[in-house]
Amino acid sequence: MNDGDFIELSYEMRAGPDKKLISTSKEDVAKAENIFDDKKKYKDVVLIIGSEGMFKAINDSFKNAEIGKEYEVVVPAKDAYGLRDNKNIKVVPMREFQRNNITPEVGKEVNIGNKIGRIISVTPGRVLIDYNHELAGKDLYYKYEIKKVITDESEKVKAIIDMEYSDADEFEVSLENDIINIQIPEKAKFDVNWLDSKYRIANDIRKYIPDKDTIIKELYKREEKKSEEVQESEKKEENKEENNGTSENQEVKEKQ
């Protein structure tokens, strides 16, 4: 397998000497190890070999892997999220939290001064924040099985949508000659996250499917005009509700 190949796989990622489960594509494993999230869809994922953000040891393993075989890759802490550094533990005055309208609590993830960290202690007047990554200093254990290599371009587009946004099944994707057509679902039209994701999706398609142009369709239908009969009926209902409210208020006053 080579850089740029789309692979579908199941996986488990564990960390530390106790090999605590951090993430998985398998619902039964997540439930068994008490990290199940009912808001998450558990299914095989698609990754692009050689894409940014992938640990080198895992990427190299993918290139030599065979479909249907299970592999485990160990990523040393220094090559994963780095070693823990005491210099990344900072004392922050309580007034910074007051200024940002944040209530400090141990274990809470906060953003102070555009830096994300976790609160490890709270004392009068000051708070101790650990800016190390939560997995810093821990070796990673990545177990996976490649189910297939994706060659269909429509599936590749949907995989990119899944990686950069979500709910790819709700998008309509079609190919016509040298053009990829993407029709976005209604809920994405007013989602601020879609605005950023759209450009990342377009860039990924240009990078990994370079021989195609892309059209992203966002159809905003005009508001349908209500008939005079419907408008008159709604107006009568509104007047009826107003009259009922007035009568109820009058009854209350009379009882008083």
C-alpha cells in the first residue's frame, strides 16, 4: 500500500503501562471497557495513508499490512504526544478565571490565553494548570485490522466528508464525467462548523482526487407564500388565543 491510498479499518488505541483504552471503532469493546459514548457512531473508519496528523510508526505499518490480518503498533511516548514537561505546568491567578467568566474545577479543561490545559489544583487566589497533553509521557498501543482498500471515487469523497465534517451518509455525492457533485443536507446549511469544513473537504478532494472538479451545491429554497385562506385561519387562531388569555386574566382579577 502507498501514500494516498484510502483504507477502511477497525481499531483500538490504548495508552500507558496499563494499556487503558482511549478510543475504538468497536461498540462492544467500548461498552466492555466503560468508555461508550451514545453520541458517537461506532463503525469501521477510513484513513488516508500518508495524511497529516498520523504517527509515523502507524503509517509505516499500514504500508506493509495485509487485508484481514490484525496488527499492533507501539508508538513510544516521545514519538506520540511527547514526554511530560514540568515547565508546562503553570500557576494562573484566580482573577484570570474571573475575567474569563470561568469557574475553576479540578480536572476541567480550560482555555486561558489561547492555551488549552487541565486544572490540577485550585487554592485560594490561584489555580494550577497542566498544559501537557493528557497522553504526554505515555506509550501508545494501536491495534488494527484493514478490511479493504477503497478505490471507488464516490466512496473516497464520502470518506473525506466523514473525516472533515460528519454524517457523510446525509450528503448526496455523484460523479458526472470529470465533475464531483456534492449536495449538502439541510442541517449543514446553517451549521457554522460546515463553513470551515467545506474548504478542507474541497482541498482534500483536490489533493487525493486531482483529476476531478468539485461542485458543492447549497440550495436555499424561497419561502413558500401561504394562501389567503391559511393566513385568515392562522389569524383567527391567534385572536382566539389572545381572547382566551384575556378572559383568564379577567377571571383571576375577579377572584382577587
